[in-house]
Amino acid sequence: MVPLLDQFYYFALTIFVGMVCGFCYDLYKVTRGTLRLRRLGTALGDVLFWLMLTLVVFVLLLLGNWGEVRLYVLLGLALGAVIYLHFLSRRATSLLLWAFRVVHQFLKLLLKVFFFLVTAICFPFRILYLSIVIPLKMVAGITGKVLRGAGALVHKLVGKPISRVKRGIRGRLSSIFPIFEYKDDNK
């Protein structure tokens, strides 16, 4: 038989575990509200919450009273949850909301600092890139126009005689090698 003092200890432990369950519920409630989960996210979150809570209760009961589940364990869990939800839930919820806001603000600040550093590091390379690319684009544009104009002029001056020479060579080659027999679209 378990001594009476140990039974009070186990009962107090189950009340504490019930209060931990209440805190876990508030934590999940604030997290779900902060993340603004939709129907599927809420359903998945609920399942995950209950699985995690079952694991937490199992481990705490295993450590505290060797996992014995008796009527006083269930009463202690319920009493702990009721005590927590009645006396501590509002304070814990407001504290959790404040902590979530602080973490959110800190993460926003961290992201701003990160993007500022990336911009500051990349700025000299961007200036170098622009100082090289803009003149090269201008030179390429001018060169392209000059080459197109020169190509058109060369084609007008030399294009017809060259196509006549190509046709003559193809005609002679096609009489020797049948592989060169094809219709020239430029005729």
C-alpha cells in the first residue's frame, strides 16, 4: 500500500500536470489565433495539439507516479485544468500575446537589418555592373545598327553574283553527287 503522504504528493503532481495542460491549451489558442489558421489548419493543429498533450501528460505521469492511472489522477488533472483556466488563464494569455508581439517585432527588425545589410553589400557591385553594362549596351546597339546596314549594303552589292556562283557549284556537284540535289529557295 502507498503511504498517505505519497498519495498527497501524487495528487498534487496531477493537479500540476492539469495546470500544465491548461497552459498548453492557452499556448495553442494564442498560436492558432496569431497564425489565423483556416479550417484545415485548425483541424490539423487540433490533432497535433492533442497528440502532443497526450505525450506531455504521459511523460509527466510516468516521471511522477510511474504512470499509474487511478481515479485521483483523473480528478487531479481535471482540478488542475479548472484551477488554471479559472485563475491563471487570462494573465497567461495576455502574457503569451505580449510575447508573440515582441517576437514578431524582433523578427521584423531582424529582417529589416538583414535586407539593409544585403543592400549595402550589393550596392558597390550594382554600381559597377551598371557602369559597365550601360556603355556596353550603347556600343552593342550602335555596332548592331552599323553591321546591319553594312550587311544590307554588301548583300545588294555582292549578293546576286554570289548566289549565281552558289547555284552553279551546286548544279555541278549535284550531277556528281546526288546528295546535293535540293531546291534552292533563293532562286
